[in-house]
Amino acid sequence: MGQIGVSIPNSEWAVFNNSALLPTDGNQFSFYGFRYAGIAEITDMAASINMPSKIGVFGIGIHRYGFNLFSENRFRIAYKNSEGKIHYGTSLSYIHVFQGENYGSAGAIGLNLGVAAEITQSFWLGARATNVNQPAYGDTDEELPRELAAGLSYNPTEKAQIVSEIVKDIHFPLSFRTGIEYEFFTAFYARAGITTKPSTYSFGFGYGSNRWGINFAVQQHNPLGMSPALDLSIRI
């Protein structure tokens, strides 16, 4: 749905999108793979684990982008709690960049913050701030990406969800993202989304039960072309 996640409650990928929205309905394990423009060297993969407890929800996320000559790897731990309808969370990321051919590697630790509000049962607001401690790789002056994002999600019916958000990286123009999800049949969903800066269009479908879920999507990027993605999740 246009790479949106800052305002979607109980998302299995909240550990990366907004820690304030980590799911509370049982332990979950999820995996996804995304191959940009069908090129193996720019494959994007991630896995997440979410674990509710009596003192809040904990999340773990692992993300890898690239191939053997260049890769960016992230390990993230997250925590979420709430007071009434206000939800808040934080996460720490260790980001490691590796370059082949003896070009070396470097790492950094980033602090991320998230907040969300349940306005009504069908209307949520969310926001996040990424790498607020302004980390840099190793002893270089190359800072990690820093961004602010804010958005909303709305369910006009039990079968439909509309989401929108704005994202601003300090080094790039403001990006607008929006998407829609509709449950055509019981537990079978169709989705579509668009983004600006960069300009992308995406669509997909998925099936989700109380125990597991699978989703497939395709993104059209101008000018890179079409990229497929697959998402699997298990709820324990």
C-alpha cells in the first residue's frame, strides 16, 4: 500500500515502521523478500518477531539490503506501551555497511521514536522520528538517514482501509504516500498504493487467517521498472 506503515495498528512490520504500533494479539514471526527491478544484487529481505508481555510489547527486526560486494544490514530491538488510547514506543538500531574488495565496513547505532493515537476504533494517527541521535558511520562524517513521518489510517467499513502519510528525509524532498486495502472475500485482501518523490505505483493481494498470512505485491518504479515482493507471517 505505497510503503505505508506509520499509522497502521497491530502491523507485524511496526518494528520498522512505528514501534508505537507493535501488535498486542500474540507472538508473531514474519518474513519478506523484495527484489528491486528484478535485479538479484539489490534484493531487500527482512524478518521480525513481536512478543507481547505484561510490561509492554517487545519487537526484534533484522533487515538486509544488497549482495556480497555491498550490503547494508540492520538489527533492531523495539518496545511499545500505552496509556489509554495513546501509544508510544522506541527502538534501537545497529546499522552495518559492508563494502567488498577491501573497501572496509562501518557501523552505527540509531535511536528511533514513535507515537500513535486511537481517535476512534476505526481512525488512527501515527508519527515517527528516525535516527534522532544523528548517528554517523564509524569515524566518518557520513550520517545515517534521518526522517520524520506522520500519517493516518481509516476504516470506512469493516472490509476497507484507507491510509495516507507524509515522509520527509532531511536530504530529500517531501514524499506523499497513500494506499487502500479491501477484503473481497473472507480473509482475502486486495491492495493498491502510490508514492511521490520517488514516483511509484503498487498493487497486490493476500490471505490472512488467525494463524498465518501470505501477501504478494508488485511495485512499478519510474524509471527503474517493476519489482516483486513476498510476505509471510505466522502467529503463535
